Amino acid sequence: MQRHREDTPTAIWPDHRRPLAVRGRFWLFLAPPKIGGSTSYVITSGVSMEPHFHTGDLAIVRPADHYRVGEVVAYHSSLLHVVVLHRIIAIHRSRYVFKGDHNDFIDPTHPTRAELIGALWIHVPHGAAAFGWLHSPVTGAVLCAFVGLLLVGTGETRRRRRRGRRGNGSARPGASPVTSPDRRGPVGLSVRSLLIGVATVAAACAAVAVYANTRPAAKSVTHRVHYTQKGHIAYHATASAGPVYPNGTVSTGDPIFLQLVHRLAVKAAYRLAVDAPVRLRGTQQVFLQLTGPTGWTRQIALSPRRRFTGPAITTPATIDLRAVQALLDQVQKATGIPASGANIGIVMKVHVAGTVAGRPVDESFTPSAGFQLQPLELTPAGSPPPAAAGTPSSGTPSSESGFDPTAQGTVTSVSSMRNAFSLAGHTLSYSTAAWLALVGFLLAVALAIFLAMLLKRNQAFDEAARIHARYGHMLVPILVGEDLGWPPVDVTSFKALARLAESAGQLILHHQADAVDTYLVNDNGTVYRYQITLPLVTWGKWTETNVVADPAALADAATALADAAGAADAAGAADAADAAGDPAAATPGAAEVPA
């Protein structure tokens, strides 16, 4: 029989290439220019485009054929060497004039058409956060695994479609396709796809684990630690209660009248304030410093030098105002210059050394609080007017004359913190990521081993499944009972049998019994046969032992069964004769004896 093939028109895009072409166009449309695309992604910063754009917004721009006034366009700034996203306000001689919506000035550079990147296409508020999430290594690995699974699924679909197209032909023109039940389920393809997907996930987990292990578990962070040296100089005295001091007490900030107050108690406090661990040792001493109008100076120790450990110390002292007045009178008598206008200061000298936040410090702190000497009165230097009579003093410094002096200091601290990255708004350390990736890798490997074993077990039926998938249109299921011209001629492969069927213009007869699939082609009385012996299935395991019948063993078994059946029949006949009372029947062949 002559065979021919009908030609069919060929599409411009074959079916299996059309999805690839669509994905290619999609990629060229959305990919950045550096990797072959035409779309640029700009993350905004600053306030020049408020209120429409804020820091952290994402602007997606694409090239345009024409740029018009009023459009928001991104361009390369030759002055700032950055990408600028502003609005076009004018076009002069092929140059574009830009201005930020929030700015009150025009951009200093006027770019040409070649320096323009593209016009605004999509504005995504706070879109920079999504880009930061995509840049994390774990997200990249997950996306790689997803793309791998997508490619695997697409490739498997294309292969299935190609097999389906090959199986939809006809062996002979005009013949209706005859198919037999397709025993091949989706298990093989599903297991194979899952195995490839799990292998991809395992590779991604391994990549994440390797990358995370190459990153240090901790990183050094340098930050500045600010501390403040605080001093507090207070004085206190008692006086006779009266119109000047209604309560009979003198507190910090009150003027001191020398005819009413003769001794002044002083307290000098020091503290180093910092939000960090400190280890300090130091010394403190309080002095009285006298400075005359002509620059004459004398310093008198009010307390011995005291040593302290820690961040704070308080030292008390006492000033004998009569002795101070006598000393000033002696100076006035010796120089002839009046002592009025002299300055009497309380000086606190502090020296500390040690560590702040683990960094060494060595500081000297010498604040002073002074009084201005007037005739018969000491006024705190720089203090506001004293409270009215009868109003209690607050007991706190109220001037900037030095009763609450401060000094700022800074140390650079290097601390160690865990090396981490941000994933979907959560912070994950690289060490934790390495362990999670390792666990994921082990689970993926275990699942891959299980799927590989399952796939290997399913491969026992793959040949029959492939035959039905490719040659199902040539198969005709039959029942044994017709004389097909035995003995058949066995062929070595199904392809040979299929070629015989095609050359003879015949269909392939298929018979399935027990664990054997038999395929037959009757060519003018000569029967060609191809058989597939499927493996046995036992509980808990699969064995490759084939079903092979031994003729001698079968003959012996048949003889034994026949003998057993004959003995059983004889025993049944004897039992029936006994029941009827017939001795002859009971003893076959016995002679009759006369009475």
C-alpha cells in the first residue's frame, strides 16, 4: 500500500516557540538597559519634587519619541554626575530646561536629547523598599529557584505537546485513529518535574548556605559615644532671721551680705554622664580664687585632693568670709587700690582617666563659679535678681555663671554586632540563614532521594507508557481466542514492529494479560510479536523478577493434579457404594460364592 503525507501550512511562530517569543518581548520591555532592556528604574531622594515625589519613591521611566513641556523626565546631569528626575518647563534650541516642582530655581544644566533617559511611566510610592528586598541574597536564591521551576514546567509542557502532536497522526490516509486506553498516568512526568524542582531548590539552598558561611557572623560597627561632664557648685549659710533673710538661710543664687553671713558652706559635685559602661578613676580638689580689679590673683585650697573611683564625687568645703575680707583689706592697704569690684571664685579641679564604652579617656574639668565683691555684699556673678523677701529659694542654680557647668566629650567606640540582612521587613542574621539553608538543603536532598526512588520504580512502566504515548493511534486492543497464525515471530524492539506495521499498512494488535503486554502485527499470515514483561509488585518493595513459566514444571504440576483428582473420584465412588449396601459395588471384581 502506498503511503503519502499531507503537507500542512507552517505558522510564522511555531507553537513551541511562541511562549519563548512572548517572554523575550516581555523581557525586552521591562528589563533595564544594561541587560538588554529599555526600561529604567529611578529611586528618588530629596525634596525637589515634593509633594508629588518623596524620598524612597520608585519612578519607572521609558524612552519616548517626543518629550513635551510639562512631562517629568529623567536625565543624566553632567554637573552632578547623577540621574535627575525633574519636570520640563521649556525647550530652547534642542536643549531642555528642567525645574523641580518644589524648587524656586531652574536646573543649572540644560541637557540635550541624548542625555535624556526617559519620561515617567509608572510612579510607585515607597517602591525603594521592594528593591531593597529584591537585593537580599535569600530573596535572590528564592527567585532563582522559582525561575528554575518555571523553566522546568515550561519545558515539560512543550515536550508533552510535541509528543501529543506526534501521537495524533494516522498510519494510513483516511483511517480513523484507534486508541487503546492510556495506562500512563501523570505520575512519571509529575515525579520528574518535582525531582528537578526539588533539585533546583536544593541547589539554591546550597548557594545560600555557601554565601552565608562566607559572610562573617559578626561585624564591627563604629559609632560615636557622647558623654557630658557635669558640675554643680552650691553654697549654703545660716543667718539671723530678719527682713533680709526671713527664713534665716542663705541658698545658692542668693546674695551674701557680709555683715550678716560670716561662714559659707560650699559643696562641689562632679558626675560624668554617659549611656555606656565606664571605668573611671580620678581626683577632685576645691579652691578659692581671689582676683583683684588690677589683675591680682591668689588661689587658696579649700579642700585636700580627694581620689575617687567611678563616675561621680562630691566634696564639701567651707569659706571663712571674715578671713577673706581681712585678706582683701590687707591687699587694699598694701596697694592703695580699693578692693571693691574684686571677684571671688569657687574653682573645682577634676581629673579623670579610664575607659568610656571600652575606649580610653583622660579628661580635666576645671569649672568655676564666682561672686562679685561690692561694698559689704557678694553677688553671684551673672545671677538674676534674688527672689523677693518671703519667697523660698528654689535651691537650684539659676544662672549661667558656672554654678552648673558642663563640658561635652566624645569617644569613638567599636562594637561587635551580628551580621544580618533584611528580608521582607525582618532582620535575619547570616549565621541563622546558613543554618536554615543547610536544613532546607538536607530536606531537599532527602526529598530528592525519595523522588528518585519513586521515579526509578515508575520507570518499570515507562516503555509501555512511551509506546502508548507515541503509537497509540496504531494500537487496537484484542482478546485472545482468534487464530493469528502461530507460532509468532518475535522482534527485538517495538520500533521494528512499528516499521513492519507501517510497511504493511496494518494496525498493531495489543493484548494485556497478567504482567505481560503483547503487541502483534499480522502480515499476510505471518504474525510478528513484541512482548514487554512488567516487574512484579510486592508489598513494601518492587522486584525485577520476571514471570517466566517453566514447561517441565507446569507438566509435572498438571500430572500431580490429575493423579490427585483420580484418587479423589475413586474415594467418592466407594463411599456411594457403601451407602447403597451393594457388596459388589463395595469390592469391584470379586467372584460370586454359592450358598
